[in-house]
Amino acid sequence: MKETLEKFVRISSSSCHEEKVAELFRQMISEAGYETRIDRMGNVYAEISCGADGAKKIMITAHSDEPALAVQGFTEDGFVRIWDWSGVDHKVLPGQEVVIHGTCEIPAIIGILPPHLTKPGDKKAVPITKLYADTGMPADWVTGKVKIGDQVTFKKRFSELKNGRVAGCALDNRLSVTMLIELAKKLKRVKLDVDVVLVCTTQEEIGGYGGFSAAMDVKPDLAIAVDTTTAEQHGESGKSYLPFDKVCLDNGPIINPKIRSAFMNAAEKLNIKTSEYIFSSTSMTEADSAWEAELGRPISVVSIPVRYLHQPVETVDLSVAESGVDLICEFLMGLPASLEGVI
């Protein structure tokens, strides 16, 4: 899993610009022995048939886009004004290395005044309106290669930590895309009584539009979103921070309780530790999109706890992600052809 995840993490793929991740996903799914197709939203589908006519369909999605910035303008001396495109944590921007995706990939840095020149008492986070990307080049060179609206992403990094943990950009949600690849490999070796459609979706970070489109396309009898969630980290715990070493099964008004119960039974069978995230309205994942595409469609969410979400050092315990794959596979193997008792 680690090698596959690193390949996905090292690709820049902001919302509405997911083509490179889609292509790698198609390649890896094809190598696993499945045919793929792509729709006009950029979603990539891999259909796994159980061989029975009229079989129930289970759709499992993972989004491919990442938080990113965009070029908003230029200064007379060549600095690039930036703006949020899809949910970057503004607090961590100063001091970051970024890549501007103009006519070519242009390295840049985002810097702020050094502490020697900062006024006393002016120690708050610098607003994005006062942050600029510096390419090191003059204005005429910059404006010849960069235009307003071009994407700006964090410089890609992937670090192996101790204890089976890794850190890097865009684990939200390349981790789950990687899990779909691993799941596809496992499903080659098992017998199912339902059809499964794996979908690498687009535009989740800006509204779940790819997930909505996929649900309209597949019309699944049951939909599962695989995503990341906020993990416990130093000094932070509580209902919004999930145990770092457990697979999370979301629970809320639109989560189907029978599906969640089936997941819990599968987890108990495999001795997989799980946690529960309670939400009050929607899950803030693309499972919501599947539910909205056909109100009342049975949905569930499997989440992997990740520290430092939407920052370039997102961190995960890979053993938890591997357990998540095993859990989803066991859940699918236990589904009856009729889905009776599950939806």
C-alpha cells in the first residue's frame, strides 16, 4: 500500500484538475484486471460483476481532488497574488514551498516579513490577502507563463515516520483512492453475491459534485464513501477527534443503521478496532451526494483518521488503512444477493 500511496501523493490534482490521478487510477485498476470507463465529470469507474443477472449494485467512492490555491493576480514586481481554491488551511501557508501550474510547473515560495521587521503585537496569522508567491523571476517573465486562475499546490512530499506511519500532501483523499486499488485486488480472490462499482470521483472538496454525478450514473442500491477524518493529535481530543488507531464508522441521521450494523459485525469477525463519529445533519463526505441524488438511498461512510488535515503534512497509520480495506472486503462478502436485512 505504501508504494501505491506515494505515487498518488506525488501527483498534483486540485478540484476540476484531477486528470493525472484519474489516469494513474485507471492504469492501476487495469493492471488489477478490471475494465474502466470515465465520465464527463472525470470520474473513473471500475465495475466488478458477480455474474448474476439483475444483481444489486454497491457503489464505493473515494475522491481524487486535494485542497489547493489559485492565482488571483500579480504585483508590478512579479509577486503572485494567491487565493483559496478548495479548502487550504491558511494558517500554514507562510514558509511553504508551492508549485504554480502555468504553462509549465513553476516552483515558488510563500514568505512573510521576518520577525525582526514585525511590529510589536502583530503576531497573528497573516491573512491570505497579504500572502504572495515568489518565483524569483521578474514580472514580465511571470505574466508570460502564468495567468489568473492557474492552480497553485503544495510542493509534493512523502515522508516515512516511525511505527508504520507516513506523512505527506493530499492524504485526504489519495489514501482512500489507494484503498480502492487494494480493495480491487482483494475482490479478485473472493466470491460476491452483489455487483460492486468502484469510483474515483472528482470535485469533492468544492461540493461533492463528482459523487453526485456518479450516483446518478450508477444508481446504486447502496453507496459507501471512503474518506479521511480528523484524528486525535497533541492536545486535542473529543468527539471531533477520532482515535488514531481505529477505523471510523460514521453515524448520523442519514446513515443507514442496518448497513452500519453489518460493518460492525464484519469488524467484530476480523477483530478490527473501530470508533464512531456522530454528526447531526450530514456527513460532510460524498456519501451525502449519493443520498441527495436519490433521497433516502442507503449510505454509509468508512473513514480513516488522519492528523493535520488540509495541511502538507497530513499523517496516517497505514495499518489502520489496511484494516479499512479488510473491513470493506469482509462487509461485501457478507452481503446477501437480495440485500435483505442490510437495507
